[in-house]
Amino acid sequence: MAHAYVAGSDRPEQTVIRAGFMPLTDCAALVMAAVLGLDEKYGVKLELCRQHSWSGLRDRLVQGDIDVAHALYGLLYGVENGIGNPPARMAVLMNLSRNGQAITLSRALARQGVTDLATLAAAMRRGGRRHTFAHTFPTGDHALFLYYWLAAGGIDPVRDAQVVTVPPSQMAANLAAGHMDGFCAGEPWSTRAVLDGSGFLAAASQDIWPDHPGKALGTTAAFADARPHACRSLIAAVLEAGRWLDASAEHRDAAAEVLSSPAYVNADRHTIAVRLHGEYENGLGRRWLDPDPLCFHADGEASFPYLSDGMWFMTQHRRWGLLREDVDYGATAARVHRIGLYREAAVLAGVPAPSGLTRRSVLMDGKVWDGGDPEAYIASFPIRRPVLAGA
């Protein structure tokens, strides 16, 4: 296989890169970069390290036991801003995916007439007990999507519910056991709950934020600063893998077979494949083909680490009081996102890169987010729990 960018001063500073990942469908681009040998094409070799929890992945990344990670955006920014841990400088190299997470509620709720957010809110207002919902990590994407969804229905997730943290692969089993009323997690664990009859799909994450960023390829700032050529090579390899994944249904079927292995996601191939193909069923009789499901490339759009994407997660940390005071949202994102490295890697891999640094999004409640005024955006939410500076 021809090598690229491995000669002279552009040679990767480190050839073996230890990459942590969680057993989720959206680790596919990282896994397939290794399985297809795209890493070696660019002069590096991925050593894939399966993790058991987001907290463990965070600790191993910060401590240097792994070099890079398939990571929650919100987790990386939580570490950057010292939420729940001493601050450590982080780096986002690229987006690994967009869309494809889900909020799943129990069939027990369905039997009580709950079928969507409005009926859930009505059931919770009737009282009788405090409902329990799970996410995968306190500062992570799933927690913030869950909070956003609940709050859009008039439910204060802090005051009106009990929220717990559960590793993603344990979500369906805990729902089936009656330990929770619902959860937000990455696939294939929502699909598992629907197919085993313990839950129903209440909302896909793209219903909350269309074309939202999924996981990021993250590392520490120290690693990115010391090994820019290795990072560039890695980004290029993963960009190629994302393009391969989105190129055909046959490629997604092949990826589902690979991911089903105990070494990766360790789930039934069909359970993985249906969401990769955008095939949805909610467990209540509705089936549909989502026109904008989990994707990895989208002509480079899905991979680009927009500054506004990173800023959004910080606004939600602030909204829920996880950030105790405002930060310079734009400057922080500009420091964390290694857009220069990404653009160089995109040229190397022949992937188009957007010219802008921010994008406009309209979320489920009609609010527009473009990164322009983070403080006003936070203040616009009627349900929020920021801790005011100096209070």
C-alpha cells in the first residue's frame, strides 16, 4: 500500500497510536480505519483499546495511558474546564460522526399511556413518584441531550426527575429490570431495548438537534502539540474510513459485521446494521427510514470540528450549573479545536472542508444556535440552573 506524508520532516513523530473507544456504533470510523489498513497508508498504526466506562476512558486519556479517544464532546469540554476534575488542556481533532443517538422510555410507561414527550410531561405532572432517567456521563452529550429534551417539554431534569449515570452497554438491561424509566445513549443500545421489548424510542437525537455532532476524536493538548504529524496522519486515515462507511449500503453491512465482534461493540449484527442503514422502529408500531441518520462523512460536513459545535456543549454546561461561571466560549473552542491540522489532513485525504468556522442550527424548540452570543443563548432558556458568578 502506498504511504502518504511519511517522508522527511512530515514523518509521524509516533507510529503506534493507542486509541480508546467505547462499544458504540459510532466508533465505526476509528475501527474501520484500522481494519481496512487506512492507518498504515498514512504511516501510523492504530492500537484499539476497548473501554468499559466514559470515566475510565477520560482518566486513561488524561493520564496518557491512551493517546487519543472516541470521546463525548461534552466530556472533553468538561475536562478542559475542570468540571468534576482538575482542568487539563484537551484537543478536538475532528468529529467522528453526526446524529444517531436516542432517548428510550420503558414499555411500562407506554402501558400507562406515555408515547412521547408531551404525554411523559403530563404523567410526571400527575405525580405519585419521581421518575428516573439515565445518561452515560455527567458532562456528556447524552446527559445534555436528555436535559434539553426534557426541558423542552417543561420538565426540569434537576428538580422534577432523578438522573443517574449508567455505562451505555448496561442501559437496555437496566431498563428491562425496571431500574429506570428511560435513558439517553448511543446505538446500538436503544435498538437493543426496542427489539427486546423493554423500551420504545421516544426521540432520536437528530429530532432534538438536526445534524448534531456525535463523538469527537479527542486527545490532550500536550499530545497534539508534540505530535502534529501523527495527528494529521490519523485524521486523514479516519476521514477516509468515514468516506468508505458512507459510500454504500454494502460497506455499512460489512462494518456492522466487524463491529458485532466481542473485540468492538459485542452486539448482534442486525441490531447494529438497522441504525447504520437509518431503519427505525419505535417499538409502538411505527417504522420509518430516517433521511438523516447516523453518518460519518457527508462530503466532509460530518467530520468538520465547527467551533460552534464545541461552544454549544459549554453553553449547556453553563445552563445546568456545571460551569460555575461564564468562560470565553469562542476563545476556548478555538484553542481546543485543531482546525488547522484538520484542514491539512482533509487535503491529504482529498476530503472537502467547509470554509467557515461556525454553522447555524435550529433545535427542537425553535431556538437558533450559531455561536454568535453564548451568554444571551443561555439566558434565553426558561428552565436553567446556572450558578451565577459571585453568588
